[in-house]
Amino acid sequence: MKVLLFILLLISNILAAQNITFIYELTFRTEKKDVKQEYYYLDVLGKQSVFRSEKAREADSLMQKNGYWNSRKPIFEDIYSFKNLINNKVYKSVTHPSMYDLYYININDQLNWKVLSDTMKVDSVQCQKATTQYGGRNWIAWFDPTSPIQEGPYIFYGLPGLIIKLSDEQKDFDFNLIKIKKSGKNNMFYLRKGKEITWDAYKKLQIDYYNDPLAEIKIKNIKTKIGDVNGNPVNISFKEITESIQKQIKGGNNPIEFDKVVKYP
């Protein structure tokens, strides 16, 4: 991709304080081995960055503008992170699907990169190979050694250049840089953080939500109305809603942190 190559050459002259957005296409497999694709945005502002899906980014933008969340998938979003490379802090952001309560997990895992001599062109960009381990998976990265930006998808960073392509050995997750945009405005949007939790606490949140996805709604006695795509009311029981959500949770249960996978009943 000649345009991508040109922009990569251009950013070597961009000051670190300016705002740059890197758009990755993620191809991933669910628990059922269905192959899906989504766009993810890495918004970099100096030494800070946020990595999230296109839909999560839009939701953050609306939250900053209007003060409320829009409707989201009724499952935990697995891939959302923010980095502060001034103090080398990396966090996984967690939003509860029910009431949108915010949490974050401090990622303490060290990325012990092994930089290899292998090279390969990725969309006309001459890249170098590196490997590491994270989340119970072996990862292969192809990075641009001429780039001054030592960033990458999700929690990955620290290579001497920008990560252009990243995948695990099983090809469950495959990130590919497809576009770069430079902006004069701050696209970080709403930097959500919330309450710090541990991995064990996150696991409990997931299990509790699976067992009763509507628990918060029942406790707070929130009135709900369900409609079809045309807005017409639909008669459906809490039991049917619960079973539908549980099916979605189990069907998509192939987390990027495979060593933290939750075994649902």
C-alpha cells in the first residue's frame, strides 16, 4: 500500500506531541471458530495512547460530547487498553455490559521481545520480525524499524519502531495496520478509567454476569421495554433474554488473554 508507506515516511518528521491515529484491521476467531473482522483505532497523543474498537471509540466520543453512553453489545469487550509510556504503565479497560460501570486492570506482564534478523515487506513497508509471549499465547510482530513511534495494537509496545502486523501463532488474532491519520485535534476522547480491579475480580464479574445478566436491572427495578428493528414492542421474558445473552457470551469466549479464560457452565 503505497499511501501507507508514504505516510510512514512522513511521520518520521512529526513531533511527538502531535496526535496520530493508526487504524488496524483485526481478523479473529471466536470459541466456535467463526472468523470475524473489526476495525480498531490506536490514538496516540505524545506518550499516551488508547486502543479500542471503532464502536467503542464512537461511544467514547458521544460520552464526551453528550455525557451518556449509547447502547452496546451485551457482553464484555475484550480488547480495550490505554498506555502511559512516560511511566511505562499499561491498563486493560473493562466496561460492565449491564450498567456500564468502569474498571481497569494494571498490566504488569513484561513483554520480553526477541528481535530477529528476518525481514518482510508488509504492504510495501520493509518490516523486521520480533516475537514475544503474552496472555498464554506466542506472538509474532512485524515492525517498521525506521519509525520513531514505538507503539502497537492493544498492550503491545516497546519495539524499536511501529508494529505494522501482529498475530498469535494460532492465528486467533491477526492485527494489520491499514491506515494512518494525522489530526490537529485531540482524538483521545473520554479517557475512562474507573475502579482498579485484579484479574480474579474481573473473572468474578464475568461469572456473576453470565449467571444473571439482568441482576442489576432487577435490583434497581429499572423499567425496560424491548422492541424490534421498527420500534414495535416485543413480548419477551427475562428468561429468554438471559439465555440469549448467555449464548452470546459462550459463543464468543476466546479471549486475547487465553490464560485468563473463564470456563462457563
